[in-house]
Amino acid sequence: MKPYEAVDFMKLDDLLSDEEKMIRDSVRAFVSREIIPHVGGWYDRGEFPKQLIPGLAELGTLGATIQGYGCAGVSSTAYGLIMQELERGDSGIRSFVSVQGALCMYPIHAFGTEEQKNKYLPKMAKGELIGCFGLTEPDFGSNPAGMRATARREGGEFVLNGSKMWITNGGLAHLAIVWARDDEGKVAGFIVERGDPGFSTRDIEKKFSLKASVTSELIFDNCRIPASRQLNVKGLKGPFACLNQARYGISWGALGASMACYDEAVNYAKSRVQFDKPIASHQLVQAKLVEMLTDITLGQLLALRLGRLKDQGQETATMISMAKMNNVSKALKHARATRDILGASGITFEYQCGRHMLNLESVNTYEGTEDIHRLVLGEHITGIPAFRG
Ligand code: TGC
Ligand code: FAD
């Protein structure tokens, strides 16, 4: 197979610092060496490759933008490039890193006490403790404001009841960031540890998407935790602040999947002969490749600009919504187009596009569906929130 060539039509490399390029290239090499040769098998068997965790930690990918506590403290753009490279390998591996960093380490860093930060963050950066993030419930996905999970205060403890659904890393996790209603009915955040009485997890098997990732239900049945495990934030802005971090990373991650598919589509189209010439010489096939290249280039420009704004603290949630919505829905389209260009070969594990296509169906749904982000942007334009009718 030809070595991977990352497409950079608008010379974005010129806009990256040497450090950002070095970080990207070391993650790229890790993905080529440790992930690409094996990921088809993990996916086929429905297996998350836990053996990758020490290597991912060594590369500084866990909680990468956090300063101190054993974290790498890299720029938002470098973090985005890490996500891009990991998702070139598989969305499930990028999901693992996103959840650990953006959805678990970030809230501990942003809303935790010094004691909580010192207890969890250094071990999470080393991959010795794994986290998950419980916001979605069986009856409340796009609308987490309806959540029913409760956290009742009893003396020096909180008693949690309810369940969280579709939770990435749930069955692997040593700790869960859980969002539940307190005695005043306000959404509050808690750190629940595996082994806390009344806390259990159940893995969701038989998925056709994100098969190299663990997805679970979290169950709280009079689960008792010390009051000191509460996070210092109230209201939905707590979990939504975490989602901003993760959605930003996903907007870069999706580019990695797109770039992998584009590379595969171009190589295949140039070598596959039908009607006595390579299929790349047919105009209809060229049109598909041109659309992919154009979308990828626009997505790269969007992600890079957003990364630079984020480093200056000037990004907004609506900008992040646009990047997540656009880059993921385009990546899904590119994976489907590549699958089409590869004909029957596109349905086998010998090629990546089928796996990316099935993974991206989930990525388009989680962290706010494509249409929820469309409505976020619709509200931004018109001032009218259309979610509730
Ligand atoms: P709304 O009334 O608009 O806002 C409630 C409060 O939150 C604030 N807020 C935000 N703050 C920070 N960032 C954002 N993006 C924010 N959006 C809203 C807002 O200012 C307000 O604050 P305050 O102080 O006034 O109380 O909330 P709403 O209930 O109307 O919700 C609107 C909507 C639909 C956009 C929201 O519910 C939404 O985003 N829904 C999608 C749910 C979602 O994305 N779930 C993701 C679950 S986690 C996951 O999928 C992980 S996958 C991980 C992986 O494997 O990679
Ligand atoms: P629903 O909210 O029921 O939406 C179904 C359809 O209705 C969608 O097309 C949606 O766009 C549409 N819809 C809903 N409301 C509107 C509206 N107002 N207007 C127009 N259309 C609307 N959650 C976590 O908390 N933590 C995790 O780690 C996590 N990991 C996940 C991993 C995977 C593999 C998956 C698939 C999901 C994960 N999720 C996680 C859950 C994810 O965030 C939700 O699936 C997502 O928010 C959508 O919720 P839902 O599936 O209940 O769909």
C-alpha cells in the first residue's frame, strides 16, 4: 500500500509552528505504526485497544492543553492536530482521548478544587486513571435540560439516583463525571469513582459503529459519594462548557477521517481500471475527488482559524457548532463517496472507508447532532431558538 499522504492544498503547514508540526508528526507516526495495521481487527472483534493507553499518554495526548498537573500544555491548534491524526486511525481512538481530556480532565481542571485536581489529573495524564462523562440519559439526548438523575444531599454525602446512556469509556472508567439535579433542582457535577456503593456500568454490545470504543450505561442506585466530590459549577453551562472543548477537538478529528478517505479514494481511483482506463480518468469520479478536496481544504481553514481564536480566548460556542456540524457532516459524505469509488472493495476491512463511514454516523450524532448545531446557528442568526417548537 502507498504510504499515507496528508493533503494540504492551501499550504496550511506554513501557518503552523515548528512545535505544532513536530507534535502532529509524532502522533502521525504513532498512528501509522501502532493503529493502522491493527485497527481493522479491533473493529471487527469489537475491541477497544487498551494496550495503546501508555503510548497515548507518553505522547502527551491526554488532557493535552492543560498547563501543569503532568499535562503537556500545548496550544489549541496542536491539540486539534493531535485529534486529526488520531481520527485518521479511528474515530473510536480519538473518542477515547477526547473524553479523557475534554470531558473529564477539563471539568476537573475548570471546576475542581485543588485537592481534586492533584488527586486525579496527574494520574489521568499518565493514563493510569480513565474517565467518562455522563450527561445523556435514555429519555434525554439532544435535550439534556430534561435530565432526571438526582443527587440528594445527606449529611456529608450525596446520594445519586438515575442512569446515563451511551457513555464512551463507561465500562473502562475508574471515574465518571456525572451531571444530576441537586436538592434545588439545579444541574450539578459530581465525580463518581468505580467502587462507590450503588454505582455500576453495563456495556452496550452489538454496535455497528465505533466498535473499537467502549460505550456503556451508567447506573446509580442510591449511589453514595462524599460531598467533597462535587464540582464547583451549577446549571447546564457546566456540562456545555465541557462540550465546547470536545466539539472543538471533533471538528479537527473529522478532518483526519476525511483526509484518510481522500487519500484512499485518489490512490484507488488511479489504479483501478474499468472500460480500459483508470476510473480516475472518468469525469464523474474526478468530480467526486474535487468536491472532497475542496471540502477538506475549507474545513482545514475553518479548524485552524478556530484554533487560533481559541488560543486568544476569542472563540464562541456558535463558531464551534459550525465547525463540528460542517466538518463531521462533510467527513461522513467523504467516507460514503470513497466507499462508492472503491466499489465492492469499499465494504471490506482491507480498506478504511467503510469503517470511517460507520464511525462517522455516531460522530455526526454525538456531541450535538448535525441538526442541533444547525438550530444553534439558526438561533444565532435570527435570535429565535427553534428547539422547542
Ligand atoms: P440554554 O437555555 O440555551 O442554555 C442553558 C445554559 O447553558 C449556557 N450555554 C452554554 N454555555 C457554554 N457553552 C455552550 N455551548 C452553551 N450553550 C448554552 C447558556 O448560556 C445557559 O447559561 P445560564 O447561565 O443562563 O444558565 O439550553 P437549552 O436547554 O435550551 O439547550 C440548547 C441546546 C439544544 C443547544 C443544548 O441542549 C445542546 O447542546 N444539546 C445537545 C446535547 C449534546 O451535545 N450532548 C452531548 C453529550 S456528551 C457526548 O455526546 C460525548 S461523545 C464523546 C465521544 O465519544 O467523543
Ligand atoms: P435524540 O435527541 O432523540 O435525536 C434523534 C433525532 O431527532 C436526531 O436526528 C436529532 O437531530 C433530532 N432532533 C432532536 N431534537 C430536535 C429538534 N428540536 N429539532 C429538530 N430535530 C431534532 N453522551 C454522553 O453524555 N456521554 C458520552 O460519552 C456519550 N458518548 C456517546 C457515544 C456514542 C457512540 C453515541 C452514539 C452517543 C454518545 N452519547 C454520549 C450520546 C449522544 O450525545 C446522544 O446520542 C446525542 O446527544 C443525541 O441524543 P439521542 O441519541 O437521544 O437522539
